[in-house]
Amino acid sequence: MSKIIIRNAKIINEGSIFEADILVDGERIERIAPNISVDNKVCAIDADGRYLMPGMIDDQVHCREPGLTHKADLVTESCAAIAGGITSFMEMPNVEPKTTNKKALDDKYLRAKDRCRTNYGFYLGATNTNIEVVKSLQLNDACGIKAFLGASTGNMLVNDPQALELLFEHAPIMVVTHCEDSPTIWENEAAAKEKYGLEVPMSEHPYIRSDLACYKSSSYAIGLAKKYDALLHVLHLTSEKEMALFSDKHRSEKRITAEVCLHHLWFEESDYEKHGTNIKCNPAIKSKADKLALQEALREGRIDVIATDHAPHTSEEKLATYFDAPAGLPLVQHAVPALFDLVDQGILTHEIVVDRACHAPADLFGVEDRGYIREGYYADLVLVDMKKPYAVNKENILYKCGWSPFEGHIFNSTIDTTIVNGTIVYEDGILTGAITGKRMTYNRSR
């Protein structure tokens, strides 16, 4: 392990932007101070006024391994993630076989070891029948417990009320939920089929996966969490209607928290005409008013975390008609540049982006020694060049699926350098080949 000194950077961290040097020794940050003296054997990076931030911790990704690796795998998607400013991610259980027991969890950790370019954690998936597995979880077995309270890609719906009661009563770590009310969705689907037959247009998606379907399920999950004083994190909020369910207190004062995903901050209902099934996702991208409400809730603190819900499918799969096209889109490679574009548009600030994408997931999940630029913490760092635009095209996409909803877009910024555990893994548009991702550890239980 060598030392790295980063000079002349604008550091975004803990609510402020300041200039300092950062000395990295081995895997960790040794010192943060102006004008650090080092010898000429230290690897020196002159940031030249570029922004330096902690690596994003993405609390919701799908890497499709095992069982669905024609779409993606831990190697390809972690490579794409470090190119997008993500240094740690938490991966979902709807793979094959589903991650619903400890054997499946152990298999995932073995697959990730010495292959994953980011740091990694894996969720245990809740089912209607695996409450004894849930009860047996130890703190570092999983990053959280994922419960699909609405039918989505992967067929892991938990719809037994008694099973959900037991889950919230006994979960030893945080429960994270996909909240949509399936009966409402099925009723809306039936109405759409009656009107259009099987050729339902994509424009119907936000009405089939409606704000009412989201609200019914989110409010139900929140009711259960309050009843049992459980830690609950509601994933990928999409509607203005749901915002009243969440407090604007600081996350340190809350046991029920919320997440918004990049695509719900970026796209809106009118974009279906251009992008079609490529932006089909569950819950659905909804109206402009919903998008604006999510942005406002993020600014005021009702929404605590920004994530991607990176969910790759092949182009061929996405070409199918409305009911057959799978839900989800690939996003990790352009996460931080897209968020910085929202800063340029005056929607967010650099401080909010770093707080919600880096600090908050570390705090809520109890990720040890990551998510902040602090002495003694792991050196997971991202250098962003705000003066170098980045055009997305087929040639520079790293996903195994080979496409992006951002194709043709020019971002205002570029990820210059990504450091994971003190090692440069991505620099000037090139993967260095270093594999330094580690299994994350946690210090927050029920």
C-alpha cells in the first residue's frame, strides 16, 4: 500500500466546501490539513480546484448475479459504478436463486470477494415464510432486510399480513421496502386492458402504478413500523401524495426514513414519449408535479437518501410491449455527474448531494468508517471535474447490457478519479484494473 497526497481540492464534506490537502496512507485517510508536507515518494494528485467528495454509497442496486448474468454481473456493474462516483453499494435479493437464506447470502459474499471493484453489502429478502431466517440474522450478515410490499420484477411479493407483522416485530436490523399496493395495480391493469387490449401505451404506466397504489402501501408499512418501533427505510419514493408521510426532522431523530432515486428526480411523465419502455420502472416515473415535490422533499429533509435502483435489462428485453418489458434501468455509471447537473440547474446544492448520497446511507445503515472524509476513515474518494463535459454514447458505456437512458446527453462534469480503500481504481476515463472492494461492516442494529 502506498501513500497518496491530494492537493488543491475543493472538499465537499459535512455541510461545507473548503480547501485542504488529504493524505492517504494505505486504506485510510491519515490527515486532512492545509499544506501537508510529504516526501517525493508519495503519489501526488493535483486536484487543480476540482471537487473532492466521499464516494457515493448506493443503498439500492441490482447486479443480477447469480442467475441473471446475461443482464449484468458484479464485475461489470461495479466497474460502471466506480466510473460514476460510487464506491460502495448494497445489492438486492431478487436474483436466482433468491437471497432469502444465509446460504444464498454467503454465496453472494464469496462471489464478490476479489471481484467487486466497489465495497459491497447484500440484503436478505423477506418472504411469506422465512421469518425464522430473519430472526437468526446477526448484525453483519446483511446490510438490511428487503421486503417487496408490491409485485415487481423478481416475483418476491410479501403479501401475507401475518408475515409482515412478524417481520416488523422481529427484524433485528433495518427493513427496507418496495411499497406499491398490488390489488390497486391489478385493478388498474384490468382497466387499461379493457381500454387498450394488450397494446397498452407506456403513457399509462404512472396511472397503472399510481400514486394511490404507492400511498396505500407506504402508509401501511409506516403503520407497521410505528406499531413495533422498527427501523424502516422506504425505497424509491415517487409521488407528491406520499411526502406528507415523512418527517422533515434530521435523520438522527427518525426511525422511519425515505429514499429517492436518480431517475425520479430527472425524468417525468412526458419523457415516456421519447424513451418508452427504456424508462419503465417500478414504482413508475410520474408527473412533473410529483418530480418537483420529490426535489422539494429532498431539499427540506423529508427524503433522507439519494440512490439509483440500478436495474439493468438487455435492450432486447426492453423492446417488448408494455406488459412484457421488464421494469428497471441502468444508472450507476452516471450517478454523480447527473446529480451535479441538478446542482447546475439550481435544484440541489453540492452539500445536499453529498449529504444524501454519501453521509446519510452511512448513518442510517451504520456503515463503519465510510461515507465521510474524516481522518481514520477508509479512503473512498471521488474527484469531480466540473470544467470537463462528458457525452454518453455506446462506446463509453460499461454496463454489460450496453445501453443507458442518458445516451446522447452531455453532462457538465466528469468523474476524474475514483479511489476505493486507498487505491486508485478509475482515472481519466480508464479503469486501472485494481480490485480493492471490501465487504462493508455495520454498527447499527434494531
